[in-house]
Amino acid sequence: MRLLSQEELDGLLPAETAAFPGPIPTQSVSSDEFMPAPQTEQQRRVEARIKALGSALGQTHGMTRRQFLATASGMAAAFVVMNEVYGTLYSASLAEAADREMAAERAKSLRDQFIMDCHTHFLRDDTRIMTFVRQRQAVGKAGWNPALADKEQTLEDLKFANYYKEVFLDSDTKVALISGSPSDIPQDWFLTNEMKAEARARVNRDAGARRMLSHAIFTPGQPGWLEAIDRAIADLKPDSFKGYTIGDNTNKQISKYPWRMDDEKVAYKGYEKFLKAGLVNVCVHKGLFPPSIETQFPHLLACSDVRDVGRAAKDWPQLNFIIYHSAYRFAGGGRVEDAWGQFEKTGRIEWVTDLAEIPSKYGVTNVYGDLGQIFAQSTVADPRVCAAMLGQLVRGLGADHVVWGSDAIWTGSPQWQIEALRRLEIPDDMQKKYGFKPLGPADGPLKNAIFGETNARLYKYERRAALAGDRIAAMKTEYERAGAARSNLRYGYIAKAASRR
Ligand SMILES: [Zn+2]
């Protein structure tokens, strides 16, 4: 019942032994959702240059390459190398890479930025997708702590603890929404709706502030799905609902209940209940359906693209439709080269451009684009594709309709993604040719809107001041002060957090 066959699994090396643990991933890494794309020629060059530059700069500070690459200067060095290989897209200088104080100063000046990540995951204890759990644990993890291996039997704590550490301690994320994914096989849900609500309760209770929000998943067409919505609203009080039009995304071969967002007889009955409960944000998974997957499951195409979004948005102006992954087609087993080829030939990228055109085509203002996977996969593999898609989404949906989601922790701590967006700019020639507006400074109005302001507005998130004085803030300060000894202390902090349950 796995998406990957045994043969495909055998072809994958465990990422923790094979992947180079640099500050940013230099290879696409698989989640449970897809086969990783092979490392491109450019990614190979990036990796080789990061290693060389990391060794050279590390030496000047009396540090090993690995130690150096875990510092703020190491992060800057990675983006300097990205610019060498792809052209100047990231704000990063060799001076910042060489001068540890300068890099630390910059990181400090941005650490209080309000980042609200409305697309995060961890996996349940009894998941059957263990291969991917092991892979995920290693992804993008500069400073993997081998001592944690001893705790691998207590998978639930390890998984939750790891999520907690990577999101709240290793990154500048202030607030996270825990999401999930359904399946026609109950055990294959990433987390049940109850588990998501429990995680939210546990984190917020431990922190003493509202650090976590939670999805409940709705499954139109499945037996009892409307009653399940009623129960979730009454018992779990989700912050919003999320649905998968593709039905069962994990086990596509058995997906029995795909649905359309504009189906008056089915989906609209759910929207009615959301609206009545005051839950106006409707999140929908779209995209991650490259041509290779379409060949296997042609009947699921109509539920993976965005042809059903416009009418639903028009019929339900009181609801906000937040399209996850911004419907980017080429993640989940696709190739970023195909996205770039499409863009060069036609100026379009499936189905991001289609999504961006919905407001003008349908005269609606209630369609939003989430950046989960679309940002991670494109910024690592070809930042020009990333810049083009951000340009189109901002132009078409509006600067206040593009929202931060990292799909962490599939690709490790979201910090490298946060740094990538802070530093990314659309190249001048692309701005001129396509009429894209610049993204602006790391903490300028546009990036602040994407990182957190718009999500805060959508979810009416208030009492931000409480975040500065809660237990997570205190823990993070202590964690950072521990500095070089950090990796040895990680487990201790996590155990403390876990034992308070
Ligand atoms: Zn996701």
C-alpha cells in the first residue's frame, strides 16, 4: 500500500548516510509523497563549491567544515555559492560568509520576524511509511545528533520531539499550523484529526501561548463525511479544514473518492457547515501531479489541477480558498527543468499560472496561494523558477494573498527556506520582461506579508506579544546560548518538553 514499489525503495540510499549535510539541501529529498529527482549538474556544482568554500572559511576560524557550515556564516556561504551557479538571485556576500560576527548580527536582526507557517507535518506513531520517516529525520539537518539514535524505539516522542525542535528551536518560526493528509485506509492518515488537535493542545499548554493551530481534514464523498465534519467542529474545534480533491494522495492507486471544489451536490454541503461554524478558511491540496504521475492515474488529473477553483470561489465569496502548494505541478516526482522549459517557451508554469489568473478571470478576491513544497523544491533546484512563480503569484493573486507554508518537516527544519525567501530577489531582467514587482528586503512589506501578516489576518491571530515571553521563547534563548555544545543539549531540551505532557 506504499506509493513507492520495493524496487523504487531499493534504489534510494538512506539520506542520513548519503546526503551531504550542508546548510541548504543540495539534492531533492523524498517525502512519503514522491520519488526524489536525481541531483542535477548544477546541484552537483553547488555541493562541491559549498564543500570547498566551507573548508576554506572554516579553516580561517579554526573550525571543521561541518562546524562552520552550521553557523550563520555557513548559511551565507551556501547562498553565495547558489549565486555563483545560478546567477545573482540571493542577497548574500562573501564578506558575510567570511565574517562570523557580521553574519550573526544579521541573523539576530531578523530573528524576531513574525513567521506563521500554516503548512507543517509530523507522522503518527503507527504509520506504515517508516522508510520515509527515517529519511525525513535526516533531511537538511546540519548537526544531526547521533545520540538520538538510542531513542529510535520511542518513535512517537522522537517524531514529535524532532518536529518541535526543528520548527520552534532550529528555526525562526513563531507559530505553526499542524496539517495532515487523509487516506481511504484509516491507518495511512498522516495524523488523525484527533491527533492534530492533541498536538495543538500539548504545544500550547507547554508553551503557555498560542504557538500551534490545527487543521481537521474533510473527505467529501466518503461515507459519513458530513457527520465527521460536525464531530470535528464540536469536539476538536479546528482552526480550519483541509481537503484533498485527489482523494487518497498517499495511495493513489485505490483513491475512491476524488471530488471537485465546485460540486454543488457534494463539496458545497461541507462549505455550508464551515461557514455556519465561522470557519472561513478552506484549505485544499492541489498540484504535485507531474506528467509521470498523470500517466499512471489519468482519471485523477481533473481533480489535481485548478479548473474547479474559480467557480467555487465565486459561489462562496464569504470563504477564503487557500490552495496548498499553489498547485505547482512539478514537485512530487516531477522535474524543475520541465517547469523552466515550460516557462521559457510559453511564459507559463502548470498550474501556478492558472491559479494566478483566477482572480482576474472570475472577478474574485478570495483565492490564496500557499508556498509548501513549491518554494522548497524550486528554490533548491532552480531559483529562477522559484522567482518566476513568486512573481506570477504576487501579480495575479495579490501581495497579500500569498502565504507562508514550508511543508516542514519533510525537508527538515524550515530555517533554510526562511533564509532563502529572506534573501531571494527576482532578477532585474525577469522583472522587466514580465512586469514582476521586486520582492524587496528580508523584512520589507511584501516578505513580511508572505511570512506571517496575511496568515495572521486570515486566522485572526492576536496576542503576538505573548510569544516573546512564553516557555518556547525561553527555551530557544537558552538553546542558542549553548552555542557549540548545542547538539549535545538538544535531546535534553526535547526530553524536558516531552516529559511535561
Ligand atoms: Zn503537506
